[in-house]
Amino acid sequence: MSDPYLLAATLLANRQMLTSPDKKPLLAQLDQQSVMLGSSTDQKLGANETIVPSKEVTTPEFSKQRVKSKSHSLRTKTSKVLALTTGTDKQLIPHIPSELKQKSVLLPISGTQLYFQRLAALKTGKIYTRVLEDQFSSSNLKTTRKPTYQEWKKLLAVEARAIALGQGANHLSILVGDSLSLCFPVERLSGNRFWLNQGISGDTSGGILRRLSAFAQTRPDVIYLMAGINDLRKGAKDKTILDNYRQILRYLRRNHPQSFVIVQSILPTRFNPGFNDRIRKLNEQLLSMAHQEGANYLNLQVVFTDDQGNLRRDLTTDGLHLSQRGYELWHSGLKQAENWIALNNQ
């Protein structure tokens, strides 16, 4: 059975857990052409500025959500769970061919190339998530200097300011995380909204917590959060990771009260299988935390995990980062989340 259909079946199987008291109009369709943003937004970045992403892993899951109350201007907290099953309950899963429809997607050659693609887009008054994939191709950007973490932070802040100025009435989704988010193929992002990618390679939950203010002036409908694998790689304790997550969720809920905040589960790894037991336990606690903090939880762990509890070999390029097939599966999960939000937020 196709992975996207497994996702659809398992998500639909949990529809009874996702009823929403109040609904809001369906998402408006946006113009497919790239949006021109004020040229003033890119003046703070110099021509020599660069930033590189390091590799890391994070995963997607879905748990609580906010719904707009007719008697209040802000969305109220309602407990929502969108959890995937293991597929043992076969009556919930349709029999469908197991092949994923592969879409031609050019993954970035390197983080440095990706940084300069984005910088080049800004200098023309555009956000890279709204330009044609070959408009700033890596082959046209000859760079060797590796951008620093601080340079990445500056670039993301400038992109966020550009979005804040140019968003208008358009819908906006934000990816917040590490290299997994950073390298999410633009071609797989839904075209009916703006996207802001706030991923930095190698970043930890603590690093993310300290840079949330970069997009404080934006008005996102949905914020997708992924973090944790780099914390494990750098020796962080589970308590530290969970404490950072709680602070992140509280900040997002306080500063973006009308946004759906979606915690995505930490993906398993083949790079260091010893982490996988901790990842499973952390994900269980993140699910509970999402409920407590009024966030959502998108759980893709089960479809990314093989029989041994490791990241599926066909979904990764190096045991840690995702292949095209992995990104397609993740994209399918985001699409299911978008559809659920539209359906339950009318």
C-alpha cells in the first residue's frame, strides 16, 4: 500500500478524535506566480554574506489545535490528536499499490548553495519559496565559503521581515527546525499559500528557542515545529530537550495565538540506532506536552520506522537525512494536516 494512502487512512481513522466546535472559511487559493516583496527588505544583507546548513533529523507529528471561537477574537485551546496507527487494524487501511508517485525534485547541492539561492532571491525582491525552481539554480551560483550559524540567522530574519511586509491577506505556513526542515524541497510546498522556512542545519531545541523572535511580526496560519535529533547528537539530556520544547510552545502560543502550532515527532535514525529508544520515549512525552500546551501533534514516526525501529532505508540518504521518497512521505503528512485544518476550521 502506498505510504501517502496509509497516512490518509490512518488519519481518517482518527477523525472522531478531531472534531472541532467552530470552523473557519476554507483556505483561499493564492496566485501561483512569485510574490514581489519590497526591495528594502534585502538591504541588510551584504553580497558576501553566507550561511550553511549542517545535517540533522527531525520528524513530524500532530496533536492539539486551536479553533476560532465565535465569542472571542483568539482561538481557544481544544484537544486534538492526529495520530498514525501501525496498520495492524487492516480494516482502516485500503488496499492500494505500494509505489509512491515520484516527482522530479532537485535537492540542494549543499547548504552553502541553498543559502546563496535564497540570498539571490531576496536581492531580486522575492522569497525563494515563491520562485521557479530553476530561476536560481545551484549551477549558477559559484560559491565556496560556508555560511555561519549567525549568517543563517540573519538571512532567516530578513526573509521573515519580507514576508511580514508582503503577506497581505495571503495564508502563511512556517517550517521551524533544523536541516530536515531547511532542505524541504520548495517544489513540494503547497502552492495555495506562502511558506517561510526557518530551518537551520545542526540547530538544537535550545537554538530554536533563542531565535523565535525572528518571525514575530508574521501572521502564520500554521507553524510546523521539528527539533531534537541534534540535541541527542550533542549529548543533551531528555529533560533539557523537553524543557526547551515547552518554552518554545508557550512562546508560540503567546505570540501567535491565532496560529495552529504543530509539533512534529522526532524521526528515528539509522545513523545512530542507539538513539531510537530515546526518540520513541521523547515522542510519547511530546504528544502529552502538545495536549497540555494547546498545540497539535503530527505523528509520522510509524511510517518512517522499519521493523527494527530504525529509519527506513528507502527514506534516507545517509541514515539521518531524507531522500526524495522521504520528503514525499513527509509532504503527504503535511497535506493531510492542511486538509484536516481546512475541514475543521471552517
